[in-house]
Amino acid sequence: MTTESPRWFKSSYSNNGGDCVEVAANLAGSLGVIPVRDSKNPHGPVLDVRADAFTSFVTGVKAGDFSTL
């Protein structure tokens, strides 16, 4: 068990627009998950995404795999 606390951060692309998610990547090594939450509701629910799945998602976003065109 880890006593590590999540260190939340938002993307630099968020521009403080309010419609953002925050992630705590510091738990990937110790727990194997990336917690994700709504930045507007920091005390609300947290979705724990497996680190490998999150990495695949970010890779897909960077590659443009989720285009809305």
C-alpha cells in the first residue's frame, strides 16, 4: 500500500477555461493507475484509469486518432 497523495495538474492547453480534467500521473508507478477528475469538482468522483490504457489514449490523441472532422 502506498501513502503517496495524488499531485493533480491540468493541461497547459486548458487556458483556465473551466472545462478541464485533472490527472495525477505521479501514482502510475506505485499504483499502476492515472486518477482523472473534473477540475470544476475537485472533491467529486475520481476515475482510476490503468496507466497503460491512459498512455495509449494520450498517444492516440497526439496522433489525431480522435478527430471530430
